[in-house]
Amino acid sequence: MRVGEELRHALARILARARLDDPALADSSFTVTEVRLSPDLKVATAFVVPLGGGDLAGSVAALNRAAGFFRGQLARAVTLRHCPRIAFAADRSFDQAGQIQAIFARPHVRQDLEVGADDGDDDGRDDGRDDGHDGGGDGDGA
């Protein structure tokens, strides 16, 4: 995880200052949300999101065309025994978060959530623990 974070920070700096000839990347800015490494540390997958929207698939394809350039820049920016091969992928987690938000906004789901919050119980299930409130006076449960 530590190497992935170091690569993510370095890649973000490189993307911010790089001058690329590809027209698909000319005036684009990206957020690198995560870098996942293969177990042998030879392949790094960088998950990106273009700032301000835009053509996500086209941008990722253009970044992958320039992957060799980014690998060379990373090799100079970080101290590793072997600089991993870079592959770019679209980060869809923001889309998934939006879908989850839409599900929570549905009237019947919102109603269920409100009922669950009003009953005063965390999850509505009996967890089997004796909380000492058995109706008796001594609290020993007997």
C-alpha cells in the first residue's frame, strides 16, 4: 500500500506538469484516485478521473498510449528497484456512489431508513446480550 501511495502522489505531480502531444490530453486535468500494484510490484494500475468531466474512456485510452512516457517519468521521480509498468483505468467509484445515493433517495427506501432511525435500536435485532434491564430490581438477571 505504501508503494502505491507513493506512486499515486508522483503520478499526480507528473500529470499536473506534463506537456503531452496527444490532443485528447492537451487541456485535460486528472485526479489519480488510487494506484494498485500487482503482488510482484511489476504492474501498477492507476485509477483516474478527469476533472470537469469529459470523455472518460477516451482520456483513459490516451493515457494508456502515453504509458511509456509516464513510466519513464515515474522512474526518475521515485526510488524503486524496478519501476512498474503503468496501466490506466477509469475510476468508477464516484459513479457507484451516485447510484447508491439515488437508491437511498427513493421514497420507499427513505421511509425504511426513517423508520429504522426512529425505533431507537441500532439494527432492530436482539444481539443476545443481557443489558441488566430484566424488569427485576436486582439486575442480576435471575
